[in-house]
Amino acid sequence: MSAEFSTNAEPATPEPVAVSRPPHPLTEFWYHFRQNKGALGGLVVILLIALIAIFAGVIAPHDPDIQYRDAILTPPVWQDGGTWTYLLGTDDIGRDMLSRLMYGARLSMMIGLIVVTLSLAVGLGLGLIAGFFGGMADVLIMRGMDILLALPSLLLAVVVAAILGPGLVNAMLAVSVVVIPHYARLTRAAVMAEVNKDYVIASRVAGAGPMRLMLIVVLPNCLAPLIVQATLGFSTAILDAAALGFLGLGAQPPTPEWGTMLASSLQFLQRAPWVVTWPGIAILVTVLAFNLLGDGLRDALDPKLKR
Amino acid sequence: MLRFILTRVSLVIPTFLGITFLTFILIRLVPGDPIEVRVGERGIAPERLAAFRHELGLDQPLWQQFLDYVGHVLSGDFGLSLVTHNSVLSEFLTLFPATLELALCAMLFATLIGLPAGILAAVKRGSLFDHGVMGASLTGYSMPIFWWGLLLILFFSVALGWTPVSGRLDLVYYVEPATGFMLIDTLMAGDYDAFRSALSHLILPTIVLGTVPLAVVARMTRSAMLEVLGEDYIRTARAKGLADGRVIGMHALRNALIPVVTVIGLQVGTLLGGAILTETIFSWPGVGKWLIESINRRDYPALQGGVLLIATSVILVNLLVDVLYGVLNPRIRHAR
Amino acid sequence: MKRILLGAGLGMAAALALSAPAQAAKTLVYCSEGSPENFNPMLNTTGTSFDVALPVYNNLVQFEHGGTKVVPGLAESWTISDDGLVYTFKLRAGAKWHSVGDFKPTRDANADDVIFSFERQWKPDHPFHKISGGAYDYFNDMAMPKLLKSIEKVDDLTVKFTLNAVEAPFLANLAMPFAPIMSAEYAAMLLKKGTPEKLDQVPVGTGPFQFVAYQKDAVIRYKAFEQYWGGKQPLDNLVFAITPDAAVRLAKLKAGECQVMPYPNPADIDSMKKDSSIVVQEQEGLNVGYVSFNVTKKPFDDVRVRRAVSMAMDKKAMVAAVYQAAGVPAKNPIPPTMWSYNDSIEDYPYDVERAKKLLADAGYPNGFETDLWAMPVQRPYNPNAKRIAEMMQADLAKVGVKAKIVQYEWGEYRKRMQQGEHQMGMLGWTGDNGDPDNFLYTLLGCEAARPGGNNLSKWCNKEFDDLVVQAKRTNDIAARTKLYEQAQVIFKEEAPWYTIAHSVVYMGLAKNVVGYKMDPFGIHRFEGVDLK
């Protein structure tokens, strides 16, 4: 096993003379990343959404929770009866769709960020322990992860959300729990691949403690797949949280979370399609952008797929 | 060979026990007493409440309840629903064919379109078609399917009136359930109008549930094909002057199929998860909708049994895929 | 293959009998709102489950179609002894049982069936008592075990009920869904076959429709019972299409896929009324949503505070915003469809100035702090308690009262309210038997004011209690009406509750539906309904 991997490792002794300095890793990364137009597009969209999210309070034309009782179910501006006051129309109790979508962006980005951070932290910890110590710890942790993986992720999220009670925070927790195994497995695999390499053995011999070995020596060397997974994790988190919202187990009205918005105006599907269309498009665009970015990162970071 | 299979099967047993334990604990943690939920504002006398709790074994210590539960489950008894008082297993089995029919159709839809699309994209790598397939599949993969379903209903059912809004069969037809698969039952009854009705009810849910697997299959097929097409033996075959169609059909496809089949198998979990949303949107009488309703009614035995049965079927399918993969690919079998 | 087709063909014949429009069989499709728990109303508490059993069964007595008056059912007449303790029912001769599945009845309904149906719920050692969970919630709620002394068969068609105490609403109780008459013969057959639970899944009754099939979570089918003692129904088939989503129900009604739909979205009611192909019926529900002031806790022990708070909250705005078209403001604890409703009573006006003055009189010129409990769930009498609580909070702030909204998980919530842990708390009630006693005594009598009782305000007013107890002990409706009207006056003066609203229930019907009447109990009955 070790022989197989050591062929990939950097040469133990440096070459005597470097003819030309290799490009800085970041430069190299950027070079590969730039090639991928989709990923670049995804990045731009994400930055845009992030800006909207951050400045929602400034740029939103209305307060997302104010009900304009005389403008209930106003259609978007380009349809008959639409007005410039409510660009994308209003919902069933007269709230401005555009403003709600902007605040919703804030929520979705927050959901993504918190879920990824939480699940990454826990998954990373479990994966490091399993991969590094092996033995009983490994067996217990990985069996546990298998068990979580055997349940369809949405089903598990639904059950966890039912336990914690409906609400935005609980939905985030539920979604986090569901994705932990992915990070744990990935980390473990990466650690296992690294742990027997010469540089690790060298630091071990030099007397580095397990904590140092885990966090400072091994971890930085298996970041690439985790970064990719974390980016893709944003999209899963946003999708699943929206699905929970749709099932009534996520954020509760009047929170302008996109899935919840969609669910609470379902009954107006026929009369006012825009109340259902916009939140869906918002979810789709955001998730798609993160997936594009994740794909691009994978291609740029994973040397095997470099062409 | 047999040893390989036995090892794989033995690995499943602790997972199964773990799942049983997990669902048991999870469901005990759901707040709300099922009896209290049932009686609503009129309440219940403490003596009667205690009697019911005793009847249901809820007054036993938790470990005792768990052991009892495992014992019953192993003998095929998943308990009685608190709401309908029917056996959970029989309720599951009544509804499961509906979910299975939908899931199989979705998988068929995904494979029939995804496979050729992926192969073509790989062969015409870099072409407009390739970009189109990749773009479409990434969009499909990013799709919030509950919204997608609503859009389709709005367009095909409401605006065009082509497909029915919800359900499995028009009410004017009545078919004695034999297999539980509406398509087969209607055919067996020889009622072709009913068959057409069942088919038209299946179209939209199939598309909705099949969207994500379609994207996955197309992407996976493409990359597997690309990998195989880059292998030496393909280049040799090409160098020998074999026609492209023959190379792709005979050599490349056969080898590329292995990972694709695996991926298709592994989509079962995704499908069953997606079924919760799809069934909710289309009022499809399957297990997904049933589970959501069980949560709302605090019907613990139904919820617990349902989750356990679904997890078990996912485990079994994964096991099957795993074993098949080993059979198809000797390298894996001997690696361990 | 051929054989399979042949075998299936037999099933087909049965199916054709249902679907064939050949003889213009009249089929009414009812888009019901949910799946039933089972087909035995003894075991259930929800309207959805009662609905599916109603077509099949008869009670001894029943409520007149669309009203709360008790009329003969399987019993064609009855006498009550002078001391009010003995009820003797004379059963209808020749009431036939349905033949369902392999059950072929050999006799008509008789006294044994009546005794069987009550003893199952009453006697813990009855062979059917524990079947299907054995939760006879309504039987117990209506205090039947305490009330019944004996049920005896006098002859085949005469049954005698003896009570332990006079109970005026007893007859109305027997008309409630929990008291259907089931076939003892069918039950015995099932017991012998070892499948007693079938009694609750495949119903056999004497009612106007007989059960055909249930496809779980999808469709329930009935056909008219040819030998029904009341004559064959104008409809030939009755189908329940289970459609949980209100928007889909409406779409189906518009598309002609069903002819009757309950519970439309409040948002759709206006457009439904404008639609010429749909008839909208409406009726006030037999319920009330209210805020209970706990009179054992300060400051609500002072009637002036209770009145002040009642005047400080804008009921009209609340009902308009939260109930929309589906509710009317309530002034009495009983709904307006109920006999003895006292319409001459005037509600407290919304008057901030008077409220402030009253509070000052009571010694709270700067208001006070209180909790305000809100249910975590949607109920028929209150679609969104949290939203109402928010509006009340805002109104109360204007008179200096700081209300803190409190929520608990639903089962916990009710238990704590019954213990009287709240100062102000919302709850409501849905009527069972259409008798004012079921509201005024059950919810406001002194007996229920004990900790854990249903009198959440813990309000025990001697004068009020005397009236409602006296009304319980007489069978004379006119006398009872007077007593209850008087009780409502005291209730309003003492203000133990802030009555919020009675819900308004809507039904959508296709234009060609004739003879459908909404039921005050919120259940759905199809006896006598026809299609033009």
C-alpha cells in the first residue's frame, strides 16, 4: 500500500539546481481555474449574491416584512397591472418579492456557511481521528458514518428536523448532521493516503506529537478535496434547507427563506405564478453557481484530472 | 467468490443493528406524546393515559423497550400503527409498490436518456452537444425538485391540460390491486384505458423524480467513457483499424458500464429521499408521503418501522451493487 | 396468460359495475381532505375519520340532516321514565345488514347488536374491548362508563338503558358518531376466523351506503345499499378521493373530477363565489376560540382587569387578519348555531380609553406584566394562535400591559393550561353533541375548575354553576333554554374568557349537486344527496 503511494510523493532529497522556479501554487491554480468558463461564471454569480446578501438592508427597495395591504398579489412590472414600485411583484399579503428574495439570499448564504462550517468541523475531526489512529476508533466512527449514509439524506434531515422542531436553526443543524459522513470519509481517505508518506514519518521521528501531526503536518496536505467538497456542500445545504422549508420543517413564516416562501404561497400557484417562480429560480441559480464553482475547483485542484 | 460475498454480507449486519438503534433513539427523541396529540384539547384522565402507556410498553425502561423492539423486528413484527392500528409492515407493503413503481420509472427514464447522452457527449468531446449535455445535467443536478414539479404541473397540467394534476389513476377506473403496480394491475385487468390513465399519471412524477439521477447518470457515463477511451487497449483497437462504432460499442462501453451501473445502484437512496418531495407534490400514495404524515401524527411505530424498512432496502441494494461490482470486476474482489 | 386474464376479468366485472356509465349510474365524488384512521368511529376523534363511517352506519338516534335536533335512527321510538333514569328504545323492524366480502347476514338488526356495540366500549372484559388499541375517547369523554348502570334486552326489538343519574344530553350523546350500531353476527364471524380487527377496517352497517373498497391514502368507494330501511339512495355510488391539498381539491372540483370539496383555502373563497359552475355553502362551525383569564392569579382575580383587557384588544382586526373569511367574532361562549344562544348580549367594545380607566380603578394605572399563552398548532377554531398573540401583544401595549408570549409543545401546553399555570392563555373547543351543556358545564362549571379540569380559568361562580347544573337535570328544552340564556349573561359580566371567534366553514359544490346540507358538527353526510 505504502509503495503504491510513495511514487506520488515529492522526492525526498531536493534536486540540486532548479533551472526555472516553478510557478507559485496559487498562480498555477488560477491558471487552471481561469480555463473553466463555467466555474468563472459561477464565481461571479456567487460574489454577486454575496454582495446582495451583505447589502440587502441598503439595496432592498422595501422592508421584507411590511405588508402593503392595498398591493396584494401585484404582478411583476412587465405584466399587466405591474408597477415599478414592486419590480418582481408582491406576495399574498402584499410583501415585496424582490426585497424578500434579497433578504432570502442573506439567509441562504448564511445557511450554506453555517452548515458547511459545522459539518466540515465535525467531519474533519472524526475523519482525522479515524484515519490517524485507526483500530477501534476507526471502526466505530466509520461504521457510524455508514449508518448515517444508509438513510436517504432528506429522510434523515426530516427526522432530525422533526426532533428538533421546525425552525431555521434546527433545519441547519439537521442538514449539517446529514452531510457529516461525506467529510469524515473524505478526510479519512486523504489522511490514510498521507499518513505513511515519508514526510509524515520524518516529522514523527523528529518527535512531533499526534496533535501537531494531525493538524499541522497532515491536514494541509489533504485540503484540496475538502475544499471542493465544501464548495459543493454549499449547494447541498441550500437545497436541503429549502426542501425542509418546503415540507414545513424548516424556517417558519414570515422568515423570507426561499423554500419557506415557496411553500407558504403554494395556494396561489395558479392565480399568481410569480410568487412561486421567483424563489425557485433564486434557489436554482445559487445552487447551480456553487456546483459550477465546485466543478471548476475540482478540475483545477485535482492533478489527476488536469489535462 | 463465496467468501467475498459472505464478508460483504457480514459487514451489513452491524450496520443494520446500528440503524435499528439509531432510528429507535431518534424517534424516541421526537417531542410530543402520541396519546396527548390524539386527544387534543379535551385531554385524558391520568389513569387512562397510564393504561395506554402500559399497553404500548412506554412505561418500560428504554433499554427494555429497545431489546423488545429488536426482538420483534427480527421476527418480522414492526408493531402496530398508533393511528390506524394496522400492522406497520402491512401498511408499508401496501404503499411501497407505489413508491417503487415511481422510482423504477424514474430510474428507467434517467438511464434511457442519460446513458446515450453521456456516451455521445464523451465521443464528441468538446462539441456543442457535449457542452449542452454537461450544462443541462449540471442544471438538473442543481434543481430544487419540489419547485420543478410545481412548474411542470403549472405548465402541462394547468395551462395545457395534458396530464392529470395528482394521484395514480383516474377515479372512473377501479382496478383490483394484485401487484400494487398500477401499470401491471391495469394490464392484468385488461383495461387499456385504465392503463393509459395510469401511464399519464406517471409522466410528470417520473420526470421530477428522475431529473437528478438523469444528471448524475449522464455525467458519470461521460467521464467513465472518457477514461476508458483514453486507455491503451482502446487506442490499440483504434490503431488496428477497428471502426469507431465497433470500438465504442464493443470495448469502451462494456468497460465504462461498470462504474455507471454502480452509480445507478447508489442512486436508490437519493430516489427514496426525492420520493418524499415528489409524492408530497403529486399526492402520490407512497411511503414518502406516509412518513411525513406519520411525523405529523406522532405515529412512532409507523415512523420507526418506515425509516428502518427504507434504510434496510437501501442497504440491501447497496450490498447487491457491491457484490455485483465485485463479480464484474475481479480486481476489486481480490484487493481485500 | 389466458387464465390470468380470465381471473382478472372477474375483478373487472366488479370494477365495471362501478365505473360503467351505461345505466347512467350516478356517482358522486367527494374530494376528502385526508386519510381515515380506520372505519370505526368508536375509536376515533377526528371528523375525517367520522366522515368515512357515516355512510355505513346508523345510530339508535341521529341528528337531523343539517341540524342538532335528535331524530329516530335505528330506534323508531323511545320512552323516558318519569325519574329520567330509564330510556327504552323500540328498534325498527326489518333493518337489513350489508353483505360485504364473505359476510352474508342471516338476520336483521336487533337488540343483541345494540348491546354488543355499547358493551364493546363499556366492558373491559368484552372480547372486542382491546381490539385496535381500545381507545374509546369519546365514550369516556361523555362520561358513559360512569353514567351507564345497565343495558338490557327486553325482547328482540326492545332495549332498555338504565342510568345512574339524570343526564339531559344523554339522547344527544347517543346520536354522536361514537355510538354506531354494529353487527354482532359479523363480529362473531370475524372472531371465529381470528381476524377481529377487520371489524374496524371493513365496516358492515345498516346505513344508506355499503362499503366497497379502500385503497390506502387514495380512494374509498361505497355503493348505495338497495335494501336500506330508509329506501335506496338517489346516488348509486359514492367515492371519496383523498386529496390533502386544498388548491388541488379546488382544481379537481373545477375540472369536474369531484362534485363536493370541503375546506377550501380562505384565499380562494372570493373567486369560488364568482365562479358560476360552483356553489359555495357556508356555516358557522360548532366551536369557539378564546383567551382564558386565570382568575386564581393576580391581576385577573379582579373582574375590572378582565373587563379592561377585554376592551383593550381589537377583535375585529384580529379576526379579519387571521381568520379572514373563515371566522366571525364571538361574544358568547357557545356558537350561534346552537340552541339557547343569547343574541341579546352585547360584547365589550374595543375602547382603549375605558380600558385604561378601568385598569386605573383596579389599581394598575401603569398596566402590569402578564404571560400570554399561544397554541403551537393550528386548530379549527384558531388558524394561527401565534399571529393572534402578536396582535394582542401590540394592542395590550397601548394600555401599558406588557404581555410575554409563551409556547409549549402541544400536549404539554394543554396539560399546563388545565393545571392553571397561565395568566392569560388561548385555547378553544369544538362541540360534540350540539348541547349547550357541552360548552357551559364542561368548560365553565365548578366541577371542571379543579386542577387538571377543562375550566381553564378556574372560574367557579356559584350563580352560574347553579344554572348550568339545574339545566343538566331537566329534559324540558324550553326550561333549559331559559337557564342557559341567563348563564350567558353572567358569563359576559364576569368575563372569565375573552371570546375571540367562531370559525366559518365553507364547502364547494358542483352546480348539479342537489340536497347537500352542511352539518353543524363539521362532518360530511351524503344521505339524500342527488345529482341533477
